[in-house]
Amino acid sequence: MISIRQKKGVVIGVIWSLIAWVPYYTNYLGALRQILGIPAALGLNLELALGRGDAFVYSILLGAGLGFVFGSVADFAKNGIKIIGLFPHKKRRLLRRGL
């Protein structure tokens, strides 16, 4: 089942891939082109490698995939990683009791 973080990641990935084309068509956000334009650059490279298709569609698919992966990693980090000893619950309980 897809979690809420993964759904948000896909939506953010699609929005990111749409915004990624702004530096390619205009001169706005040119300083952020290296980071912001990752889905657009990957879509262009995939179109050139395959020799068919549309770079815009590829960038949207790749942006959604990247957003899903980032959402999955964030979901795993939030729920799956337990750091032992970082939050000592036992000491906190003993301190509340006055021991």
C-alpha cells in the first residue's frame, strides 16, 4: 500500500519536473539550473538515448519516480530506523516517579 509520504513525494516530483523546464525555456532561475533542472536534463538525455518519445513526458515520469523514491526513503527513515539510547524512555519514567 502506498503511504501518504509516498503520495506527497509523487506530487512534489511532478511539480518539480514541471518547474524544471523553466530554466530551459526562459532565463529565470538560471542559477538553480543544476539542481532544479535534474528531471529535465534526465528527460532530455533519455530522449536522445532512445531516439524517440518526448523529453517533457520522460521528465514528468522521472520526476514522479524520484519523488516516490524520496518519499519511500523518508518513510523508511521515519518508521524503520530506531536509534537505541537516543531517547532513554526508562530513565525518563524513573525520573517522573522520583526514583
